[in-house]
Amino acid sequence: MSHLVVALIVFISVVGSALLGSYLRVVLPQHHLSDESISVVKLATGLVATMAALVLGLLISSAKASFDTTNSEVVHSAVDIVRLDRVLARYGPETQEIRGLLKRITAASIEVLASGDPSQLAKMSGPEAVARGEDFQRKVEELSPHNAVQSQLQARALQIVDEVFAARWLALLQQKGSIPVPLLVVLVSWLAILFGTFGLFAPRNGTTMTALAMCALSTAGAIFLILEMNTPLNGIVRISPEPMRAALAILGQ
């Protein structure tokens, strides 16, 4: 489901709860809105508000960590690709074909990252992409060193290839997202309870209804940002492919 759709559902749920609370304010008997009743309800909703704030903070922290990890892995991959190209260049002219293949693979990866298309991103972990990566690694393994220096360069190149593949898989696995749906549902339920209480005790006028609507919009926006940062390779909020483009410009020099 689209993150914008989820945010819209959250907004409608929270605003609907506030409107329901405002309606109950009119139809409930007056003794239900006495000072004693209001005090008890405020204490109960204070507990719910505290729990909701803690969970919301944890979700934001988790999503930010996921986003930062993936961004860091993409930057490290760009650096490792440049390192690999320079090691192959030092090996000798017989790596020219491998360096050209590295540049084509990098260009294709940048195109997929820039698209932000989930279907295209899924292909990066598909059989064809895995086969291309294994074929590239095989070509490096099949190099025939003529001296100790070339042997060391080949070993270093294979080590960097492993690091690039590991970073790639980590970024792709981070893309899957890690926020449990039941936790999100419980959080939205708590927010709906809070806004229902706000509507119950707030006087029905344009100012209070506008304030509640703006708060609901802010809440839905927070949920939207959490979902977006939790899927850093696609969506509106996603990592930049510029480090990979900068690496591509250096390859082959």
C-alpha cells in the first residue's frame, strides 16, 4: 500500500475520532462532563499520550537508523567501486575488459536507484543480477598473475568485490522495511483515542476544529515520514544516487 494512502487513512481516522468526540459532547448527559469526570479522563488519556509518544519516538529513531545505514552503505559502495577500479588498473592492461564490465554494472545500478521503482529494485536481487555479479567475480578470479605484485592486487580486488556485494545486499535488505504493521495499528488507535478525547472536551467552533485538523495532519505527516525513511531506496524520501554517479565519472580513468 502506498505510504500516502496510509497517511491519508491515519488522517481520516484521527479527524473522524475528533469529530465523534465533538458529537458526543453534545449528546452526553451533563454529569458525564463534570469536573470529576474530566479529571479521570485526562489522567487516563495522559497515560495513553505518554505511551503513544514513546512508540512514535522509537519508530522515528528506527526509521532514521534504517535510512542512515542504507545511505552509508551506498556511499561506501561508491568508494569501494572506485578502489576496485584503481586496483584493477594497477594490475595491468589485461583487466580492461573487467573494468569496462564494472562501469556498465555501476551505470545500470545507478539507473535503477534513480528510478525509485520497487519493481526495478526487486530485480537487483533477482537471478539475473546475481548471475551478473557472480560472472564479474569469476572474471576477477580467472586472472593469471605473473608476479607477486599482481597476486596481491588480485587478492585485494576479490576482497573489495566481496565488500561491495555485502554492502549491496545490506542495502537491499534494508529496503524491505522493519516496522510491524500491528504496532502501527496500535499506535494509530492510541492517537484516535487521544483526538477523540480532545474533541470531547473542546468547544465546537472553527478555531478548535481547525487546530485539531492541523494536529491530525501533523500526526499523519509523521507516520508518512516514518514509512518513507523505512524504505530508503524508493518513495518520495529516498537516498541520493549522487555518490554512485560521482564514482561512475571516475571509473576507467
